[in-house]
Amino acid sequence: MWLGVRSNEKSVCPNQLDHVVAGGLGLDELDKLECVVKECGEEAGFDMEVARRAVEGGVVMYEGNDNWCYEERVGGGDGGVGGYKRDTLFTYDLEVLEGIVPKPVDGEVERFELVDVEEVMEGLIESEGARVRGEWGKVYKANCVPVIAEFMIRKGIIGKEFEGFEELFECLRN
């Protein structure tokens, strides 16, 4: 699985693992796939032909305090900057053929890494455990955990037999 390593220069969650591509869907953007195609080019250097192969995956919704977003900016996240956040993430799956490698384009990502699925799962468990302890974003940017967990459960990569499944499944319900 390709993952992005966020730029050291990012004010939010620098150096943490992230999705390859993510972006906000503006009020004037009604076509989610066109938003995905645009973000694929801007963030990972994928050409439009590759990006248009993305298929709708799932929807991840979460809510809660978003102080994790501000921890690096205000030195601990308790400076009254954060607040309640409700988010809906529309996910897309893009199978990238061998030889197609994402490239940092807009400075949000320092580099992309191809990570073994077992290592991804271990990082998810570690990140979710940190979230429960109130230590946001120790491995992955916090909102990446439910998105990647949803993908792995939906694709059957991990199931109930996986140690830590309950914790990952629970993060999808919070």
C-alpha cells in the first residue's frame, strides 16, 4: 500500500503517515470523481488517465474534538484552538499498476513509501491505541486510521481473526 509521509513543513501533523491523496470537496464541486482526479494530479503527480480509474470505496464519518489537528501549532493542543469536528470522508480506491509511482508535487508530502500490508496493520493498531490514550497522531495522521481500517475490512484484508480487529472496528464507530 502506498502511503505519504507528510512534509516536515506542514503545520498540521508534520512527518506523519497519510493517504496518498486527500482533499476537500468544495461546495461548488458536485462531482467527487473530478475532485479525486484533480487531487491525484496536484498531490501525487498521477496523470488523469490513471486517476480516472479510481472507484468509489466507502464513506467514513467521525466526530469529536479536533485538538489533534492543532497540537504541533500551539504546543500541546490545549490552547483553545481546537474544537468539535464532524467529518464525512468519501473514499476512493485506486489500484496503481507496477511502475506507476506517486511523486510529491505540491509540497504537502515529503515522499511516498510502498509499505507491506502487515506493517500498515501494525501501524493502525499502534495509532488507534495512541488515540485511545489521548496521544494523537503517533504514526498516522489521526483521520487516516478509520479510512485505512475501513478499506482493509471492506477488502477482506483483515477480519475478525486479526489480533486487534475489535480496536480497529471500534475506531470506525467513533
